[in-house]
Amino acid sequence: MARVRAPAGGADAAARRGCAGLSRGVATPAPRPLAIFGGTFDPVHLGHLRAAWEAAEQLDAEVRLLPARVPPHRPQPLASAAARVALLRAALAGQDRLGLDLRELARPGPSYSVDTLSALRAEYGTQRPLILLLGEDACAGLPSWDRWMQLFDLAHIVVLTRPASRPPWPDSLQRQWRQRAVAAPAALRAAAAGAMFSLRVSALEISASQVRALLAAGREPRYLLPDALLADAALLAPYRMPPL
Ligand code: ATP
């Protein structure tokens, strides 16, 4: 697909462009990128976790799952923030590659990514590459996000392949892709922000909607979720049909 093909000389070209003016000198060792993976996680499932894991490995980045309190671009979550965090904590237990960042839950009002990335940029300074991880479906809606063009001043955008959910990209997004796409993750260390990269991850056709529908129908979503989520009945209780 055209939108996932990098233009000729992608990585080098991005480095030369200095991506949004946040480039650094070649002699400085590149700080490890920090990648955030936002979502409602209503509930978290193996599609999220595997994609985040592969991103951490392939980008050699610190990856944090970042649950939204009030997602501005989609219906409100079914489970409370506290219930979704409990699920995330259970899902992430026993490993230390993927972290949890709860800052959007602490902030009142809609969870705008541009505000979250501004806060991270203020915290980590101008040098550290920040990455916004987005599934292909979520990325298609990017031009409707609040102050979306500012996102490129703050972070790189890495698009995780999701073949079963691949809506067409609007022209404005395709234009950004043509200007910003890089061919390899190494280019994401050559600047702190401003590039786009498509990361092929294992295609796991799992969605939170599917998991919610199974639970509402009284079925068991085993093997779509980490076992830990099924081991404690209280964790998924918000999604189960009410007892008769
Ligand atoms: P829902 O079915 O409720 O819309 P979802 O499964 O898409 O939920 P979200 O919490 O909305 O999950 O998604 C958070 C992020 O994870 C988005 O960027 C989304 O594209 C991505 N994502 C979700 N499921 C997958 C998957 N199976 N593979 C790759 N990316 C995914």
C-alpha cells in the first residue's frame, strides 16, 4: 500500500531534514526512545500487548501503555478507569519491558495526545526521541485529532500494522506520510520528533469490541487475553452480562 512505503532515501532524508528542528549533533549518543501507546484498553488484549512488545523490541524503545480517561475521538469506555487500570496491571505483571503511564487518568477533561506529549517533552527535554504508537485504524483518524499537526513537533509517529482494520487514509495524512516516512527505525534516533514509520507487527485480529461482545454474551474470551485476566473473576466483571 502506498502509504506504508517510504520514499527513496527515507532514513537519510529524515536525518537531513532534522525532523521539526529537534535534531542533535552526530557525536551525541542517541538517548533511548520513549514510546507511548495510548488507548481505551477496554479491556486490554493480546493484540495490544503483542504489538507493544514487538514495538519495544524492534524500536529498542521504552514502551508505556497509556490509558485514556476520556477519549475525545470515540465512544466512552464501558469499564471505569480504575477497572481498566486493574486489567492493565494484571496484564503487565511479570515483565519489565512494557510500562504503564497513568498521567491521562489524572488530568481532568478529554485526553488529548498533544497535551500528553507536551508534558513528556517538558519532562524529558528536547533530545530524547518520543514516539507515538498508533494502530493503522487509529492513525487514519489522526487529522481529526486536536492540534494534530503539532504532534509532529513533539514526537515521531509509528504506525503498527493492523491488516483487518485498515481504513483509507485522508489526503492530508497521506501528504504527511510522503514528507516524513523513514525506511528504518534507526532514523527515529537521528531526531527527537517529526518522522513517520510503519512497523510490521504480528497480525492478531483481536479487538476490545470483540472481547466485550463475547463477555456480554456469557462466553469466555480465553486465548484472546492474558490468562491473568481470566484468573480473577472480578477483573472482567464490568463486561459480563448481569446475572439472571
Ligand atoms: P475497540 O474494539 O473498543 O475499538 P481496540 O481493540 O481497537 O478497541 P483501543 O484501546 O481502541 O483497542 O486501541 C488502542 C490502540 O491499539 C490503537 O492505536 C489501536 O489501533 C491499537 N490496536 C488495538 N488492537 C490492535 C491489534 N490487534 N493489533 C494492532 N494494534 C491494535
